[in-house]
Amino acid sequence: MTTRNFRKGRRGQVIVMVTLCLFVLCGILGLAVDLGWMYFVRKAAQSAADAAAIAAVKNVMDNAVSLADYSCGGAVATCAATPVDCPGAPGNLQSACLYAAQNGFSAANPRRGVTVQASDRNTPPTVAGCNPLVHYPPTAPCVDTYYWATVRVREQVPQLFSAVLGHFMGTSAARATAAVARSEMLGSLILLNRQNDPWVEPLGINLRLYGTPVVHVPGGIFLASNTSQAGLIQGGGRVDSPSGTWIRGGGIDAPAGQWEIWPPTIQGDGPPFYDPMRSKNGQPPIYPNTTYIPVPIVSNKATLSSTNPLCSGGVCPPGNYYAAQVPEGCADPSCMIPTGDPIEIGGNVTFRGSSGTLFPTYVFFGGLTMGQSTVQFGPGEYVFAGVTDPSRTNVFNTDNKTLLIGGTGENQDPGRVLIFTDGSYEGRLNATKAGIPNGSSLPLLQFGNASVKSGNNAGSHVELYGLDKLDSTVIAAGLDEWAPVVMWQDQLNSNVKYVTDASGHSTGQIDITSCGPGHTLDNPCMNSPSPPPGYRELQVWATPYAKYGGVIYQPRGSWTWLQASGDYVGPLQLISGALKTTGSGNLTLTGPMIPTTVWVAALVE
């Protein structure tokens, strides 16, 4: 009897213990459900915040025509010093609200909320600090930005386990900051022409190899054409791109084993195939520090040499160079008649600014031609402002017996940039602005091809190094944004038409509207054939006696002809519409030491 009662007591204790455990198990299950659901909502909120922040910033980038448009109070960028609730956010910030709603976070749901905050690089709450000095959003320390937007997303989530303790609702939140921020430019060879863009080769070809050159591009290749022959090898040449080749839906026509790595990456349209310079503040400015007096070359054959009094002691000063006729009895520049003939160098000279000139500018109206001479390009801008007859004269031309020295290595001096343009350079140049007497007599100066030749020995070579973005004189001149460019072709002198602002300056964007409806990036507006379409070429001899450092840039609708001979290895990045290579030897583009940076819309936090 006693034993039986004891067993009944034990059975009662088990029931109590199991009941208590069920409460605990249900609580643990409820907690797991609470945490799992909160985590799920948190991930969804983060996706919505990311998409919304990118949308607000990309809206600005899509509508800006220059970096000046990324400023608070302008017509493009909207700022909010404190978070603004959706859907009432103004301007481009409304894009953030719309994208958050598309991702399930609509203000119409009382349990959900979205706020947007934004600023530019000089308006609070942007923070200045870090080394080097940059302006960054409070949520992303030391990320240099021009404009940023922070989106905060939250949702109240019903609770299960926590409701037992009286907490019926929990809050799951996420935050994302996107910005117009600096990013290193990808690719050592970027070719922008699309399938309808004309050049000297058949349409649709970006890269054409003749002969037996080996083109080695460690930094990768981007081809914007979408034809099956975006890359075409005819002959014994080979392309080696260890980092890969990216093609905008196109293909490669090459014998097996002559294009590495194979197969290339095929991807849809997007920023990798746009002009990477579109995010810059237009084009490189000229006369950045001061105004230079005209320097007339007063002879029918405008020749510079150490015996020319304009280049005293063989040193040619900054200025506006132009050829002029001297009428009989004329003893003053006011009676000289500008001819538009090219400036010729027939002796050893050095272009160098005075000690008081921070970053000098040299403008050559009529172009510049070099003969058998030793020519030194000191730090500065060299502007080749058109020719009277592009069918006969290059806007810049070096003979293969020229010794052209422009620096001793990457970032060893402030650097130099060669600008190939016409007599206007988007309205920044003309005879009146240049102070040329009798400037109305100056003929129309058109854009022409440029040719940089190097010989086959050490006494006849070319050495050019681009702008140093960290140099104080380059920064003071406002040219650091374009470093390390060493050659720049005017965007307004190309087959493809670029958009201009109210002042006639290029915005870096492709024009698809001024020529009527129905045009796209694949079928853009074209410039009129003046100068003729054939004169958009840059010819570069790549030999062991050629040394280039920096970026060679041509806009879409232009092209480069590389003539390879021997082995060329250089810290060079080439951006052009298309590329044709001939000759033999190995051509290696390693990319500049300090990479080119561009402004992109990106998540920074």
C-alpha cells in the first residue's frame, strides 16, 4: 500500500515537470521565431535601404552635367540636414522613397517608416577630416564624397515570446549610405566605340590586330561593341589579358589560342562600357593660373630654335604661339598678319615656365611639328589648337628623328598634359582671347590627327609622363581631377557627338537628343563632317625607345593606331574609341602607378 502511493506521487511529479518543460520549450520556440522573423525583416530592410540610397544618388549622377551639379541648392541635387520622412522627401530624394516602397517598405503601412538625409561635400552634416583631407558623410568616415544620401528603414514586428513579458512589438531597422565617391578605374585598355560608330576599320570592331604584335594587358580589357568581331585578329598576333576581357554582348573573332583568357566575359550594358571621363568636371581647363601674352613667330616658316630670340638661350616661355607674316616696313606686332601655319621646331629647345608661373600653358595655333631636334617639355599644359588643312598637316607631329623628353619617370615632377583640339577648344580659345593682333585674319583652325613617333635608337625617342595628382602646383591649377592623363583629345572633336552645357563646354555625356527622337547610346547623334571624319586618329609608335606614363584619352568616335616594334613595356592606360595595332613585337600596358579615379554612385556604408 505504501509502495503503490509512492509510485502515484512520482507519476504526478512527472506530469508537473513535463508541463513546466512545455512552457520553457514553447518559450524557446517563441524566442526562436521572434529572432528569426526579426532577422528576416532586418535583411529585407537592409536590401530596401541599399536600393533606396543608391537610387537617390544615381538620380543625381544621371542628371548632372558636371561635378558642380552635386551641390546643395542646385537644380539636380537635393539636400536634407536632418532625416526627412517618406513619402514627403523632395527632389531626387523621392527616388529613395519609391525604391524603398518597391522593396516592401511603403509609408502607407503604419508599422513601417523610411527617412532620407543627404548633403554635399561642403555642407553640414558633411564632416571634414582624415589625412589627406576629405569631406565625408558622418556614417562613412574618411570616404571622400561629392554628394551622399543616407536612408534609414524601420519596421515594428509583432512578438511571440516577448509578449509574455509585456513586449508586444519589436523594431527591426537598417541603414545605408550611398555616395558619389571616388573609385579606381578598372581596365588598362578601354575601347568605347559601339557597333554603329564609324572609323577607318569596318563598323563594330573595337580592337583590330594586324601583323604579329603580342598585346599584353594585365589590368583587363573592356570592349563596348556588341558584334561578333568586337575583337578581331588577322595574322599571327595575340592578346593576353590575365585579368580578363569584358565585352558588351559581343564576341571575339580570333584563331584558337590567340586571345587569352578565353572565353571572354559577356555582360549587358552598363557603366563599364560608358566613357569613364563622363564623371569629370568637363574637360581639362586651360590657362589655370594666369593669362599669357601672345608670342608671335614672325616668319612665313614659323621655326623655333635656340637662335630664335623668342627662345632666349634655347628656353621657350609659356604663351600663345602663332605664325605671322611681317609686311614690309612692319616693326610692331600690331601690323603682323597671323597665317595659321604650324609652328615648327628646327633646333634644340626647352619649354619651361618662369619661377613665378605655377603651372604654365603653351598654346600652338596651327599645330606643332618637330624635326630632327632635341625638345624638352617641362611641366605644363601643351595645347595644339588646330590646323588650316587637316588633310595635309597633323595638329601635333614628331619626326622619328626627334628626341622628345617630358619628364624622367612617373610622378618625378608635376607632369604635363598634351591637349589635342581645334582653334576654339569649346569656346575657351580664339584669337581675341589669346590677344593675337589682327586676329580676324587668322584662318579657321580645324582639328587634325596627331602623330607621336619614336625611332629605333636611344638618340631618337619619346618620353612623356602625365600629371601627378599629388603635386601642389597641379592641385592649385585644378588639374588633379584629370591626373595622370598625359594626352587628351577634345571630346567635341570626335565622330560621336557629346553634350554641351550652356557655355558650350562638354559635359562628358553622349548626345542622344539634339538630332531628333529615336536615338540611343547605340545610335547616338554624330558631329558634322567638318573636319572630315577621317581626322580623329592618334598615331603612337610603341618601341623600346618610347616611354609613356599615365593615361592616353580619346573620346568615343576616335581611335588610336599603335605601331609596335620590338618590346614596349610602360605604365600606360589607354582609353579610346577603338584601337588598331600593326607591326611586331610585344606591347605591354601595365597601367599607371597611381590609378585613375572616377566618380561613381556606390554604397559606402
